[in-house]
Amino acid sequence: MSTRAIPGLLQEIRRYGRFDVSACLNCGSCTIVCNLSTDAASFPRRPIRRALLGLKDSLRASLEPWLCHDCGDCSITCPRQAEPRESMMTLRRYLVAQYDVTGLASKILASTAGEIIALSVVGLFVFALVLFYHLVYKEIPMSVSEFVTTPLGLEHMFPTITYFTMVVFLIPLVLLTLNILRMHRWTMRSMESVKIPFRLYLSEARSLLLHAVSHQNIRKCLQEIHRRRWTKHWLLGLAVSLMLVIKFFFLDWFQTDEIYPLYHPQRWLGYLVAAILIYVPVDILIGRIKKQEEIYKFSEPSDVILPVMFLLVAVSGLAVHVFRYLEFALTAHLLYAVHLAIAVPLVLIELPFGKWSHVVYRPMALYFQAVKERALKEVEAQVERELPERAVAIGA
Ligand code: SF4
Ligand code: SF4
């Protein structure tokens, strides 16, 4: 790994958000107070220093920005208001752009206009696809005027919409897999003097699952509000997972002609998902408006765009549901097109290129870190075992 300093690195990083540590006197209080920082993975000071020194390769090989859970304890403690939490957030955004094999993430994360344009283009494309399907592909092709005036159910879209949903989720899955391979190459390459056995990747796979599901590290942060934050994070994860299960396996629940009775579990599962997808984003947005908590003190536009997208997906989905039950078939049908035009950009843009990508990169980083630490421990243990033998050999 090159330790060459890259002169323009700091300017490049600042394209992705706040990174102003000019007030920092290097006292180290931020690292001391951080409950997630360890000897093996020390932050926030270390990755911030790498950025300041222009050590691009070293920064890209670093997992630390992902091990930070954005709690803000360091910023509260900092005697110079250098806002290390914000710098860590900016580093994560920079790293997402670095991992991205398409180069699109840098356009989206470094520019609000880029993000809005990308979301709008995909939304309009989806809307045009829905129109195209009805005008050309549907068994009985319609004209535009028929499309906007004919009360159709949603079931006529089967099975096309199921295949479409699979493709929509497959695209970010493939992109993120390629990005993770790049992330792995850079971050595990820093272990070039230690060969990591494949069995360690298998035995530590449980840490990947554990962190992806539990987000338990948030609970290690100092302040009480992080328990509440953990609950919201967990609820949002649950709602999104349920939504994915429903979309992949039970999409026809929502599009059959049958009106389910009030006691049917399908209805309550849907209501639970919608309630969480409304409650958590609204709570986040209120927090960002009030700015009372450290984690909401500074907001980048993408910090607002993501919860707004979740909220719009939930509200538009609920609206489709309500109008179907009220038997306003035309309104429900048109609203479904609007719902797709919001939900698809959320998955196609925010997940692989935007703020939502942290849901994949953070557990992967925790996993890679666990593998690294295990590999180092094994090497240390081996050296300890071999030391007496070597001493004897030298003595001899
Ligand atoms: S606590 Fe503040 S001043 Fe001290 S090292 Fe961290 S960022 Fe710099
Ligand atoms: S934001 Fe929290 S987790 Fe991140 S470096 Fe600061 S104290 Fe540590």
C-alpha cells in the first residue's frame, strides 16, 4: 500500500460534506470518549489525520469510518468544536463514492442536484414504463386517454410486476456485490503481510449476520438517547426487511381482487410496515428540524432526502391500499404508478449509490474487521509459540 500523500485529497473529501478540523488541537479526547473505538480500530482521530495528511490509499484501506455509529459523543466532548462526528460522516460518503464501480455515487453524494436529478430520472422512467406496459404490452392495448380513465384492478399486472420487482432488487444487489469486492480488496490488502485463511471468513460470518440484524453497537454509545435511536434503527430495519419479504414472496397479496377482512394477518403486517415507515422518518425529520440532538445538529440534503423517500413510499402505498378498499379503482391504479415511481428510485439510487448504502457497508466493515482481528490474533499466538523454539535455535 502506497503511503504517498495526495495533495488534493482534502478538497476532494470536502465535496462530500463538512470536514473542517482546522480548530482541532489533536488532543485525542474524541477517540478516548468514543465507546466504539478500540486499540485495533482507533477513531475518529486516526482516519481524520489520514485525510489531513493526504494518505488516500491508507484512507481507502481503512474500515474505521464504518465502525463509527454516528452517535456524536466525540463532537460533544471536543473542546474545540471541531465536529469529528461530521468529519466521520463525510469520510463515509467519500468512501461510498470510492467503492462505487460505476462512478455514479460521486455524482449523487457530492451534489444535491445530482441526487435529485437521478431520483427524478428513474422515477419518470418507471412512470413511462408503466404507461408503455398499458399502451403496448398489456393483452388489450389501450390509448393514453383510456389509461387515465379506465378503472383497472392491479391484478392485471401479474406476473410482469413480480419479474420487474426482482430485476429492481437484483440491480443494486449486483452493484453492491461489485463494490464490496473492491472494498474487500482495499481494506484487506492492508493485511498483505498476513495471509487470511478462508476459514476465518466462514467462522466470522456470524458477526456479519449479527451486526446486520441487531445494530448492537449503537447501544454501546454513551448517551441514553442512543437506546432510543437503536430502537428506531432496528424498527426501520425490521420494516424494510418485512417489506422485502412481502415484495418478493407475497406481492400478489396486494394485487388480488379479494378484499381481505380486517382480522386477516396480511392487513396487519402491511399496517405495521407502513406505521414504522411513517413514524421513524417523521421522527428523524422532526429531529433534523429541531437540531436539539447532536446527531441532528448538521444535516446534508441527503440526510433529509432518504427519510422523505421512505415516508413517501409508505404514504403512497397506504393511499393505494385505502383507495382500493374504497373501490376507487382508477385512483388506486394511478396511485400505484406513483408509488412505483417513488419506491423504485429509492431502491435503484439510494441503496447502491446514496446514504442508504450504509446498511450494507457498515455490517460488511464490522465483518472484515472481525476477520482481520482474528487473523492477527492467530499470527500473534503463532509467534508466541515459536519464540522459545527460535530462542533455543539462536542459542544453539
Ligand atoms: S477532541 Fe476535538 S480537538 Fe481533540 S483531537 Fe478530537 S477533534 Fe481534535
Ligand atoms: S460519532 Fe460516536 S461512534 Fe463515531 S467516532 Fe464519534 S463517538 Fe465514536
